[in-house]
Amino acid sequence: MPVPEASGAVDHWREQTGNDKPSIGVPPHITLLFPFVPAAQLTDEVIASLRDVVATVPAFELALRETARFPELLYLAPEPAAPFTQLTELIAARFPDYAPYEGAIALADLTPHLTVAYGDTELLADAEADVRPRLPITAVVREAVLLEEVEPNWGRWEVRAQLPLS
């Protein structure tokens, strides 16, 4: 789910430290399900089914007030987290062949997050010191997007479909 309001705070760090950076077409976002159906198999029916799932959740207000960490990753924790968790569970149920992160993380253990930076402790501390004064970031979440990798190996991504919430 794109959160363009976070660009000013996080894009510099995402560009410098991650694969999913702005220059290749990946906006600041909170991932619902990755990886998803390969582009060659994304039929109109698959997209319509995904659109139907996303439309079951109403638009909502989002706040990014706090930073948090996974090992080697600084992120912003969305409030509320429940709509992201709900959508991930609904999409995974509709598309059971595509487990989040290829099943490396159990669905119950997923933590909705907006990535700021990847790196060692010192780099993450620098990123956190830069980003914290820019918080909170608020937004109204009205849609999810389906991104498609159009150049392999994280070369370029484009929006394949916009999926409005209800």
C-alpha cells in the first residue's frame, strides 16, 4: 500500500540502502503480500479477484509516529496496523499458493512496516536520527497497488493495477 506522504522522510535512505528504491519505481509502501503471482500469470481474473478482496476493507487514516527495528532494518510502524494485517490475511487466503515472503515468516508473525533503511547499527542510528524529527506522518489510505517487475533483478517496477479500498 503506497504511502507517498512518507517520501520526504524516507526516500533518501531507501534509495541509498535498499533494493526497493524510488528510482526503480517503488514508492514508500507497506507490503501486503510479496512475492505475488508472476507477471506472466497475472490475468484479468486474478486482478479482479485481488481487487474484490481489497475492496472489502474501508479506507482509513494512518499515522507513522514511531521508528522500530528488525535486524539490519529500520522501519516506521503504522497505526493502526490491523487493516494491513487483515488485508494480508485475506489476500493470502484467496491466493494460498503465494505465502508471504515465500513462507519464510508465518502469517501470524508478520509485522506491518514501512521500510526506512537497511544496514548496520550505525547506519540505522543515523537514519533514525534523521527521520524521527519528521514524524508523525499522516495519510488517508484509499488504495493498494499491484506492482509488476518490468525489468528483472530489481531493474524497474511499475503499477500494474490500482486496487481501491471501499
